[in-house]
Amino acid sequence: MARRCVFCGNAGLTREHVIPRWLTDVLPEQARFRGQDQMAVLLHPDHAVDGPHHREMPETFNSSTVKTVCGSCNNGFMNDIETVTRPYLSTMIRGRLAMPLSVEAVTAVATWAVKTSLMAQLTGSEPASIDRVYQDFYATRRPTDACLVWAAAIDDEDWALRAECRLMLYVLDGPPANGDDPPNLLTVAIGLGGLLLYTIIDPVLGPSTWNPTAVFRGALVPLWPDPRPVTWPPSRVLRPAEAWGVCEYMPMLLG
Ligand SMILES: [Zn+2]
């Protein structure tokens, strides 16, 4: 059977860059060839079912592509998200000017972060099985109620172009998960120039489980849910070691 678009279910898939080309032009020159990394951690309330599967991706984040979306989604609503978000993202990536971000801007950036996280996780060999999140995102064009998004300012070469996915299988009750079961929740940290976007997609335990704002106080600004106006950049720059801590935030709490 032909594969179907992860968003609308139509046939006729096209190959798409996870990071659009316009964005590469915004990045500082030396940041354009950085890597990406995916780690799968299988978890159970009582014990870790399996050790983490670490997978370093051979291609750089801005060259990675996926063939999971149809032409009308790609050229339609996904492209609309790029167009709306581009001016805000460009300024945040360059990270110099202080600027107010309206609710509209915050919503646009959060929506972009979720769209890009949903694409980034599909570059891995075993993506999370979260069909409903894709369908709801397509229906509303907004982060779904399984999604949480934060932003931080960062100044570190390692993070100037980077995607770190942590995919987890969490079983609430019943028999321990089989190692072959696909992950069911994930986090994606995306570094772009002076900006770090952190997205949690959790249709299992629910967003109220997570509060990294408290852990990385002053540096991690909540964007979604409940978007509010913010002044960019935030009062404190996220340290590089903290950025790695953000990646491990959910696996650590679950493990
Ligand atoms: Zn589609």
C-alpha cells in the first residue's frame, strides 16, 4: 500500500527539507554544517525496559529531508507557517535586538517549533507513533493539547545548528512494553543561531506533567500553551551545559 501524508492522509508524497532553505541563509556562516542526533529511550514506570539507543544522524540538520508529506500540505499550510513565522524567527536567530513579541508572534513561533519537531522526528529510523498529533495539528494549524513549547536565547557554536530528539516509550499500566513497540512521546530541542526551541509532545502523560520553566528559570520562556506577549531575548542566556540538560529533562524525570 502506498504511504500516505502524515497530516491529511492523501497519497502523492513529496520530499521536503526539515529546515527550509531560507533559514540556512539566516544562520551564521560557520553554523551551517552542524549535526543532529536522535536518542530513543524505552521506559516503564517500574524499570527501564531497554537502554537508550543512540543514533547520530549522518547528515546535517539543514540538509536532512523526509518524504512523508503530500504536495498540497507542503506547499499549502506548512508553507503558510513558514511565511508567517519567518520575520520573528529571523530576528530571534540573529539574537541581537531586544524586541517585543506579540501573542500572534509567540503563537507563530510555537506552531513552527511543533511543525519542525514533527518533521525532525520522522528522519529517525523509529519515529514516535503519534498519528493523532499529526492529524490534530493539520486540523487546527496549531500545536495540539499534547504539545508544549519553550524558547531560550543561547550563544554556543555547538547549538548554532542542531536538532536533538529524545523518543520514549512510556507504558502507563499493563505488561511491560515490548522492545519492538514504537516510542509514544518525544522531546525535540532545536538550536538555530542564537535561539533554542524546546518542544515536548506528550499524548500519554499529558502536558501538566512537565515544568522545565521552573528548572531553567529565567532562561526558558514558555510559548505554548497559553501564549503571552514576551520581550526577546529573555533576561538570562541559557548556558550550553543547560541546553544539554534541557534535552535530558524528560528522560531523567521518567527514568
Ligand atoms: Zn497532506
